[in-house]
Amino acid sequence: MSRFFSEKFSALTPYIPGEQPRERTYIKLNTNESPYPPSPIALRMARQAAGNVNLYSDPTCQSICKVAAEKYGIDADEVMFTNGSDDILNFAFMAFCDERHPVVFPDITYGFYPVFAAFNRIPYETIPLQDDFTLRVEDYVGIGKTIFIANPNAPTGIALPLCDIERIVQGNPDNVVVIDEAYVDFGGKSAVSLIHKYDNLLVTQTFSKSRNLAGARLGMGFGCKALIQDLNTLRYSTNPYNINSVTMAAGIGALTDEVYFMSCCRQIKETRAWTEKELARLGFETLPSAANFLFARHPKISGKDLYLTLKEKGILVRHFDDARITDFNRITIGSKEEMETLIQTLEVLLCEK
């Protein structure tokens, strides 16, 4: 770092995104992107919007807020859009957490949470998942801290039922509970239906996974009007034009094209089930997944060695060095053809062990 770098950030350890190598062509099963292109309607609307990029985008995001409100049965001022869901998660750390309102989240979860906490100088603690990597609801009821829970969880893929989410929200009436639903469309149950019942609930979602727009960078958050107003105060104080016109148009198209959305989700869930069965045949243990990935380990080969060997063969998966999960790899569900190639490659590798 330079000698000019502020001391307040000198100890910050940044989040490490999944690999995006360019030196060769890989089968990318490491960053939970969709294997399918965006909706044709989203592409058409994005192309149309590109003709007006000489003008600023609408800072109120009025058009896409209206579409989302109609789709989810809420008011337009109960939803907001951000530059990816990471943006709204960061706003939530800024808005609802401080020294009097510290943060808590599981020990194995989305790796950006501790980075957001450190960046915003917020005290935090982690609560260990159980031995089977499930979250114990009782650990969070009445804890009196701002809570962040990814549901389904990443990198495990395990989902909590909606009744358990409600118990946690109901059990912390004086603190905000943030439910990060990046993977909810692949088998989880959304908590958006609860925002009218609880004024301390914020639900975040992304267009990167089930709506095939990872490169467009679009996220959304749902909550009571007061919570959304809090977050918009921060958005307007940092970057009110945070959603560009092309991304906004693509997002509207993605929300509108329900048939294409459902088809892509169905194909991914079917391929996930096939892959899970094939991995079991090869001796892998996989955790029950409600996401667009599987978390798997094999008794004959370490997680790190498997990751490195697959990379040599042109297949990327995600490995984590955390001691509790170092034997696992997170495997994104790609196209059926990509997963068939993975299984064929694993068959050869395991025969060599």
C-alpha cells in the first residue's frame, strides 16, 4: 500500500472474489453464475435503452420499482435497487449497525459479511453452525444484535424454512434482521411475504443467479417503507445514479419474462439433482442444497488437491481454506453438458487414486 493510505483501512482484508481467469478457456463452476444467457426480453430492452446512455439514468428507479412491486405484491416504496446485492448489504451494515448495534452471523457463510463489518468498523461475532452445517435457530432468538443470514446459505446450500426465519425476526423486535436470498429461487422459501408483518425485516435478492444477469450488476432489497427510506438516504448520499439505464432495462425484462425465468430455474434444479446423484455414485458426500451449487467432499482426496487437479484439467470449482470446510468444494451447477464433463473428469481422476 502507499504511504498515503488511510490508517483506518490499513488493516482491512478485502473480500476475494471467485477466480475469473483469462489465460485459457475453463468450464466455470466456481462463481455460481447462470449457464444460460439473459432473457430475450431483457436483451431487447437493454439494447433499446443503450440508445439513451447520453442521459443520466433515473435515480428513483421508478420504472423497475413499479414492475417489482406488481410482481411481489408490495408498494413501490417497499423495494429498492442497487449495484448488485452486495451494495444493499453494505448499505445495511452502514444503516443498522454500530457499536451499540453489533452484528452477528454464522461462522460459515458469505465471506463478504466480515469484510463489510470491518470496512464499516462494526463489532461482530460469529455463531458456529452445527456439526451437520445447519443453523440452530435458538442461537439467534433474542440475541439483541443486527443479524445477517444467507438463506439458502453459502457455501453450504442449506436452506432454513420460512417458519424458522420468522422465529428469528419475531425474536429480535428491536434489531434489524437481514435475510440474504441470493439463491432463494432454486429451492428456498422467500421471506418477502413477511415485510408487512415485521418492520425489522430486510430481504435482499440478486439478478446474478436465477435471472442470468451477473455481469449487469443488479440487486434489490425489500422492507417496510421506513427501512427502505433509511437505505435510500445512504444511496442518495453516495451514488444516486447507481443503476445505469441499460442494466435497469435488462432488469425490467428479466422480471417480466416469467416463463424464461421459470424454465432456467427448472433446468438448473434438474441438473443439480442429476449431478448430486452422479457424485454420490462416485463416493462424494454432498450437503442438501437449495441453491444453484453443491457442496461436496470425497474421502479419497482433499478438497484443495481436487480443486487444483480439476483446474489443471480446465474445470474451475471453488475451494475454501477454512478448517471446518477445507475438505469441501463448492460446485456451481452449469449446463448439463458441463456437468457431464465434470463427472467424466472425476471418474478418471478417482480411478487414479
